Amino acid sequence: MKQQTLSAGVVVVRRVDGDWRVLLLRVYNYWDCPKGEVEPGEDPLATAKREVLEETGIGDLQFHWGEEFIETEPYSKNKVARYYLAETASTAAKLPVNPELGAPEHHEFRWLDFAAAARLTVPRLQRVLEWAASRVR
């Protein structure tokens, strides 16, 4: 059996008129939260913070809910994605050019309420969003 590959990311939320919005990034027709592969010897939380900064330019994350996380079931060649939950005051995300790709890694970002976000995502991420929504309430 192939060894599991761990990715780490953050469900990034912000308040808009008293309601929570979650940040989703789109690659082609696939929506997800910012995340990336944990490098050998790297702490998964450090990976998660690095990936948010690299993929969105957002660096003011506040982990009010601690270092608690949720992981997906294994998918696509035995990958597991671990997600933390953090708040930002940032209203916009930048989609910078990835030097390895020579183009932005993502095509679009959106701030959505949890219900709208769930409608755009695959079941494994819907479970992550349900977890995050239950924490922020």
C-alpha cells in the first residue's frame, strides 16, 4: 500500500456584518481551502500557515480555536488533507504566480457563507466545512 501523503491547510474565515464567510479557492472546476503538501520535517501547522500566505497573501491568521484540526479520509493516491481553523481581517486574497507553474495556482477566490461553500465543494470538504461551522458558532 502506498504511503499516505499529508497536506495541511486552513479553513480561513472572516466576519461580514456579523456573519461568517469562508475563503474558497478555485482550480478549474474544483473548489478547496488553501492547503499544500507537508514537506519532510515540517510541522503541519507551519505548512498550513505557509500555504495560506503563498496561495492568498493572507498572513494575519488568528487561531482563536487553537490547534485543533480535522482530517479527510484518504483520497487520490492515498492523500490525507488536514485542516485547521483561523480568522483573518483581510478582505481580499491575492492569487500570485506560482514560480514552478509560471502562472497562478488558482483561478478565482470567493468569500462565501458556509452553506454556499458546501454547495461548491466535494463531500470530503463538506465534512470539513461542517466541522468549521460548528466551531465558529
